[in-house]
Amino acid sequence: MRAVVQRVRDARVLAEGRVSGELAWGLLVYLGVAEEDTEADADYLAEKITTLRIFEDPEGKMNLAAAETGGGVLTVSQFTLMADARKGRRPSYSKAARPEKAKALYEYFMEKIRALGLPCQSGVFQAHMMVSYVNDGPVTILLDSKKNF
């Protein structure tokens, strides 16, 4: 499972002509699910993301996690994070999970975020979405659950 985590302000997802999720402050998470991923991968990323100390403390040092700042999480499913573009010009998505499995793990991930104490909103799974946000910093972190063991 892969995630791109961005510290943001004013993030919003439009899907199917309506706002499906938004937050004023917190983390925008693009989440890609691989065929071999399990709930353990989602657990690892949810724990890591909710405890990332990437928000500034009163001295201006990145020393606080989202929960300590009143932030939330906006999660967007993005199978293109599983792209393999090493050969040719057209990326391969053969490592991406089938939609049924990806949706189940995506929803499980968001429930885990909520269980860890952060509000979590989302895009619409398998929909064409328009994502707008202000990356604060900019701060962008790449995470891969397979690189933690």
C-alpha cells in the first residue's frame, strides 16, 4: 500500500458534481492499494500517518502530529500510485488491487484513521475527481507499507 501525505490547508474533493470531502487544516492522503496488500498494511499506514510529526510547534519546528493541531484527514483513492513506468511509455497498473479489494481496504484504512482519533473525509471511490488544496510548507511525505518490514 502506498500513500502520498501532504500537509494542507483548504483541501476539497469534487466528485460527481458535488463536494465529497473537505477540510480546513490537516492531511491530504492519496492512497494506492496493491493486490498483495492486507489489513496489516492499512494498519501500518494509518498508525504512521496519524503520528507523523510534520506540524509546527510554537518554536516553528515540525514536532506535532495532526491530532495535536486539531487537523483532520482527507483520503483520496488513487490506483495510479501503483503504476510501474519503468518500461516503455505507458505505465502498467498490473500490481494494483482489483476494485472490490481496493475499496474494502480503502474503507478499512479510513475507519482505522477515525479509530485513532482523527476525523476523516474522502473522495468517491472509482469516480473522476477534482482535488484542490494548498500544500502548507510544502510538506509531502511518501510512504510504502512494504518498506516498513
